[in-house]
Amino acid sequence: MKDNWRRNVPVFNVPIWTRPFQVLCVLGGIGLVLVLYREIVGLGPVSGMNDAYAWGIWKTFNTMVLTGLGSGAFAIGIAAWIFRRNQLHIVMRTAILTSFLSYIFGLTMLGVDVGRPWNFYWIAFPWHWNLHSPLLEVAVCMSIYATIPLFLENIPTVLDYVYDRWPQQRLSVEKFEKVVVAGYPFVVGLAYVLPAMHQSSLGALMLLGGDRVSPLWQTPLLPFLYVWAAAFLGFGFVIAILLFCGIIWERPLDVDILSQLSRINAWLIGLWISARLIDLTFRGRIVAAFRPDFFAGLFWAEMMILGWAFWMSRSASVRRSPRGMFFGALLTCLGGMLYRFDPTTTAFQPRPGSIYFPSVIELLISIGFVSIGAAIFIILAKVLPVLPAPLSLWYEMEAQREKSSQVAAAAIRSAAGQFVA
Amino acid sequence: MEITRRDLLQRITTGSAAIAVSGAVSAATMTGLAHAEEPAKVPPRAVGMLYDATRCIGCQTCVVACTKANDLQPDNRRDPLHQAPGDLNYRTKTLIKLYKAADGKEFSFVKQQCMHCVDPACVSACMFGGLKKDSKSGVVTWNGKYCVGCRYCEVACPYNIPKFQWEGFNPRIVKCELCKDRLAQGEEPACTAVCPKKAVVFGTREELLKEAKLRIAQNPGKYFENRVFGEKEGGGTQVLYLSHVSFSAIGLPELGDESVPRKYLKWQRRLYSYLILPAGLYAVLVGSIRKNWKHHEEHMREEEQETGLRAQL
């Protein structure tokens, strides 16, 4: 097929400073100003958190749920590098960049959420670590992952940019690239072990919630189900991003690769649903799903959304319809996010009668950080060769560059001519 | 793809190497954690309190004494004329609550404060040891130097005890520390010192347990299930309870005999013992990636030749 994705090409010919981008910047700005306010007055006045629900959406949504969406680099990377789905290498840059941004902002949000962030420096002293704490495991692995392997994985993209932008630097780029290539397998290995560890520890966090987490969610398999959910969330989110960007920036879609992603995603969801049902059945907790209460409703909502996502992803791969795949990916994200959110808040009852609902400021800060992440993604996708495209688009871009450099050279020449004259 | 004999041999060797590594890893994991899995022991000089709900008259003297002894600001936010907090909070380390049955006949007071668990969930949850259990007295204390303010202790504590200061830029975690400063001076905690009915008394855990069992023996049928709450519950606590109504009615959850961290983090601890499993996983992954790397490089070279463009990693 002519339009197969062969190369990562920046989104050229499109202005950066557009209306949606401005909206994102404004939302991000509001969020940042409110963060300042939060640091001064403390957590109580700005959030809906209380002594029963000590964790609000900053931790449970921005960190615990959104880093699940940012697991594309982990999940698709394993498919590409370990299970040799070689075709998928082409979407890795998109996955890596979205993962990097969601992790960086998840971690920043954690810093805003905690009450005494200045004490985080103890993380540099391993002998002060309490290795029994799942949260320590999360904090350590997540910050190492985001700042070292995930950051390094983005370097080839930047090198490509430098190579094309400054031809005089090509030799040093090539030299540096050799170092990168030599270290890459070790970095990539780390980029799979660390997320496997902290994504499962995110699930382990609520283990200590004990019986206060509804039996439909509380299980010794919580860490396993969390990391598995991160896998399909990563796939779903990357499919959704690729399709979304392809549509708004009018780029050809590679249905082959997208449907391959969808197919793997369907498998991941299907296995996850069966694992969860088997676990509930064997431990006899499944009866709780048939009580006419809120938790059972929530459970079936999750299962139905994910079941639908499974069906859509499977049948979409048969019908090869981008719309079907997009819908399937959105359902995957929605169901997975709901699953990862529920045991922390909606299915967590620390004390009868206590309630939590995020305040307006809390929501605005949360939205603000997501907006900044999206804005940075938009800039980088337009500057760096991140999004996959067919070769034809690359040649088109080259031709355009040539032309614009000729125009620039002509302009300089004429300006110089005028100066001489 | 055609499989040559060499390929096959290579696969068999890598495959068996992987199996050997994972076998060694799991064996080491199991033996490594066998000893880490013993239940936590009661510290040698464990001190605590015994609260007897049948003796308590709900006078709140202990609440006032606690506020004074710990330099807390009396919490009159709900009612300007009284120190009347609705629950434990960062200005209230202990509180007397009243339980009344729906039919109005059965009632009981209950004193709430930190239970000073033998194997505390809050200490297990705490990242850098902001909450620590003293190895001798067993008192669970907070140290602001190591506290990040993540509030995981609040999520983890099965008794809902640690409280967070929701105001200000320098918040604290507040909970009963068994008046550690008074203990250091050889005095007993403020609440036990002032209790007019000796409903709450201070002592070593051993003495208190003996005393509680004596009271049960002397008054058969008086106490709920003839049971001392805290002897075994949740892995044992250093604050013990006697009650004439059910423990769950006065807000003490039935947790079983295993401590919360042991019960829920068992597998987590096994999987992470000495980081053997992650290290083994890393070795296997790097090996596999390096093998597939050659394939990828070949593919990149083909791509370069075909398109005449520099390959993208």
C-alpha cells in the first residue's frame, strides 16, 4: 500500500499558535497560578480532601490514572522489542513522547499534592528508604523511569531534528548516535522493568486500604491487574492519539499498523477481563457483583465498557474502519481509567458517611496540568519528527524545505545586493 | 522464516538459560523471604493503655488533658463555647465518643486514639520513616524531618487515626504519641493520669493484658465475648480495649489476627525481596532486546538502501 507509515515526520505546514492551543495555554496558566495559591494556604481550603478521603484526584487521577494512559512506551515497546512486532517500531516515538509527558506531569502533580514536598530529598538517600512501602516503590521507580530511561528514549527523535536542522552538526550527531545505540538495549530493558514495578505498586497502594476497599476491587491480584490495565491503557491511548492527530492534521492513516495495535489491544483486554472474573469467582467475591448496590453497578459499568472495547477492537480489526478503532480505543481508555480510579475513591469507603468530591480549584489545577502536557505535545509534534507518516510526506517536506531555503537565500542575496549598491 | 540448526541451538541455549535464571530467582526469593515473613514481635518493653468502656463516664477530662499536655489548640470550631471536635483531627489526639443503639437502650462511651499497633500499617506505608515504631517501648511517633505529607498513613491505618493538618504551608501529621515527652520524664500519659474512674490506665502491655484478663475472669459475661481487643486483633495492639457492647459498635473494626501489612503486602514483599526478581527480569529483557536488536539493525539498513534516507531509530 502506498500510504504505509514508513517514517516519523513532523507536522509541517501547520501553525502552532492556533485557537485550541491558546485555550490549552490559558487553562495551564490558570492551573499554575492556582498551584501558587495552594502552596500558600494549604490543602484544606483549595481541595475537597478530608481526613477520611486523604487522597484526592491529584493523586488518584493525575498520577495513578494518567500514568496508566502513559504506559504506551512500556506496553507497545515490549510488543515491538520483546515479542518482535517489528512493524510497531514506527509508532514508538509517539508512545514514548506521550508517556514521557504524562509521567512528568504525574510526578509534578504528586509534588503539588503532598504537604511537605521539600522532604522529598530523602529519595536521594537509599538507606532512608522504607522498602516495605508501596508508595516509596512508586516514587522511586517512577522518578527514575521518567528522568532516565524514558528521557533517554526520546533522544533519537531530538538527534534527528538536529541532524536535519543543522547540517554542519551531522558528524557529531552521528558520533553521539553510536553511543546511544550502544547503550540503547540496556536503557530499553530498564524502561520495561521499572514501569512493570511501579505500575504494579500503584495497585499495591490500595492493598493497605484493606476491607475498606470494596471486595469487587480488593484482591491480592490488584498489582497484577493494575499493571495489565496499564498495558491496554497504553495501547488504547496511543491508538487514540494516532487517529486523532491523523484526523485533525490531515495525515494519511496506516490502517495495517493501527489494526495490528487494535488486535493486540483486544487480546490484552480479553485476557484482563477473564483474569478478573476468574479471580473474583475463585475467591467467592463474585456474589458482591449481584447485590443491588452502587458498587455492583460500578463494577458492571467497568466490565461492560471494557467488554464493548474488546468487541470493538476485535471487530474493527476485521472491518478495518478507523472510526471503529477510534471508538474502541476511547472505550478502552475510559474503562481502564475507571478501573484504576475506582478502588482509590469511588469503591473506597474509609468511613461510613464520609464523602469526597473534588473542589473547583482542585479540578482546575488537575485540568491545567493535563492542558500543559497536551500543549507541549502539540508543539513537539510540530517541531520534531514524532508522528508516523508515509514516505511521500517526507519527500514533500524536503521539497518544501529546499524551496524555503532557496527563497531565504535569494532574500539574503538581494538584501546583500542592496547593501552593496 | 526458516529455522536453521544453529538458530535452533541458540534458541535452546537462551531458553534454558532463561529458565535457569528464573528458577534460581524464584528459589532465592522464597528462601530469602521465609524469615522476613515471621509476624512482628511485641517490643521487649512495650507500654500501652487499657481502656475499659464499662468504667468510662464520658467526662472528657482526658480530652482536655491531652490537648494541654501536647500543646494543641483546643478545637472549638464546631461550637465556640466548647472544645467539641466531631472527630479526631490535627488539633485533637484523643476523643470520647458516644455509641447509642437504635433502640436507645444499649449505649457506651469509647475513647479514640492511636492503638500503637504491634505491626503498624502506617509505619509500613510511610516512605522515609516519618512514622516510626520505637524498638523498645513500641510507641509509634511522627518525625517531621522525614514526612513528605503524602497522607498514605491516613489511607493505610485501619483505625483511621493519623490526621493531617489541612491548613497552612507547613502541615503536620498529628496522632497520639503516648505522651512520649512525659514518658521520658518518668510520668504517665496525660489521659491516664487524669482519668477519675481509672477507665483508661497506663502500664506495660504485659501487665495490662493480665489485668484485662483478670477483670474478665472476675466478671464472667460482663464483657463482650470475654475478649480483650488488641491482644491478637490486627496482629495485636499496645492499647487494649474492654467493652460491654460489640467492638464494631464502638468503631473498632474486626480485622482478624493477621496484621494489615502482613495480610495485604505479603506477596509484594515476596516479589521484591532483595530485588532479585526485578534484576533477573532485567537481565532476561536486555538479553532478548540485544538479540532482536540485530534483526532491527538489518531492517534499518535495508530501509536506508531502499529509500536513500538516513534510518530513524
